[in-house]
Amino acid sequence: MASLKTLSVRTLEHLGALQAAVRRLAVERNQALRMLAASRGVATADAQREFWFEFAWIDQEYRVAVHRLASFCAERRSS
């Protein structure tokens, strides 16, 4: 069984900020996905493309935030 390490206040604050960013972006990503799905069949092709671009942009930001959080955790686990 791996031993548990106590994290510094600064490390905990950084972890909390990374987690908050992932949560905030997840909400935005889900809203953009719902708007994209709702636009199918009722919006013009140009509008659907805009909804797609909006979703793709937010999805990319979300993926970067998840990667940062995972990297942070992996670094702390290996140290």
C-alpha cells in the first residue's frame, strides 16, 4: 500500500485551482454541447458551424485543463 503524503498549503491551493478550472470548463463544455445538439435540424448551416466551433474551442480548453490536472497529480505522485 502506498504511503500518504501531506501536501503543503501552496500545493493544495494549486490543486484546488486546477480542479476548479476543470469543473468550470466542464460546465461550459456541457452547455456548448447542449446548444450544438439543440441546433441540429433547426439552425442554418452557418449557425450550426458556429455552435460547432464554440464547442470545439471550449472542448480544447477543457482537455488542456484536464491534462494539467493529471500532470500535476502524476508529478506529485512520483515525487
